[in-house]
Amino acid sequence: MPAILARKLGMTQRFLDDGRVERVTVLEAGPCHVTAIRTADRDGYDAVQLGFGAVREKRLTRGELGHLKKAGVPPVRHLAEFRDEAGELQVGDEVRCDVFEPGQTVKVSGISKGKGFQGTIKRHNFSRGPVTHGSHNVRAPGSIGASATPSRVFKGIRGPGRMGGKRVTQKGLEVVEVIPDQNLLLLRGSVPGPRKGTVEVRTDG
């Protein structure tokens, strides 16, 4: 399964050959180094571990440096595993953005933008209360439970709380263009996370 780690650079638009305008997200995809191979016999599953993002050695722990030096790859900031049933890659190999093709459908996983503590209107799309006749229930959530029965509030009630900052996977994104010499991957639509955030790109299937 083709997969790669990438950095979100931002959004722009591209004019296609037929004159249509596509809104695309630009990703700096790779190059990624294969830092470890997981096998079913030894680890119980088949996967490949990729490293991405050059970093100075002083930013890593001794355990991380030893792991990377054993694989023969330079210091990298991010490591992630991807399931690999084919087992074509070997430790030390390099994965580039040309593993994807224009028109291919992919899914992107990343940490969404953190929005802090938010109310029910922003967090769960609740409707606000009336604002006339002296009502003070403008953005309040309203009643959250009954009285004597059941004498408690059920778990899972949608209420205010921390919003964002969680792992999100956006599926069904189409590869519009691949620019191997600049390690750029252009996807139709938006992907999770802020600019300069690290995301995982894999085939959607």
C-alpha cells in the first residue's frame, strides 16, 4: 500500500487542461526513509516504519539516535508505521512522492487545529435560544436531564468542552498533481491540521 509522511504547506488553486479550477492543498511529501520493518513472524503484523523531517542530533534522545543509526538513515523528527502486506521495502530505502499518481484517491490523517474550550453552538452545531422578551438563554445549552427519574445525567451528553486537537482522517481526497523534483503532492480539497503540520498520506482502499 503506497504511503508517505508529508508536511502541509497551505492551499492554492490550479488550472487544469480543460480550463477548470481545482482548489488544492500542497503537501511536501517526503523523502521518507524506511527505519524499520515489522513482520508477522516476529511482531505479529506486517508494517513498514517511515521517518520524515530532518532534525539536528541534539534534538533526539540516545535511544532514537541509536534506532536511526542502526537503520543507516539520518536524524529525522517524525516516525510512523504503515501496514504493508506486500513487503517490498527494505530498511534504508527511500520513499518519494512519485509512489502516487494523478487521479488516485488517498486519505490523509493528522492532528486537527486546536480550538480550545468551546460551547455547544460551535462544538456541536446547537441552535441558540430566543433573544426577545428578556430571555437570557441565548447561547446556553438548555436542559441536559430529567429530575426525579433518572435523577442523574446520562453519559455521553453533548456539552461544552475542548474542541479540536485530535487525530482526524479525511478520506476521498484526489491527487491532482505530483511534482517529484520538488517533493510536492497536490490534493483536491482540504486536509486536517495547521500549516507546517505533519500528516500521513495513504491510499484510500
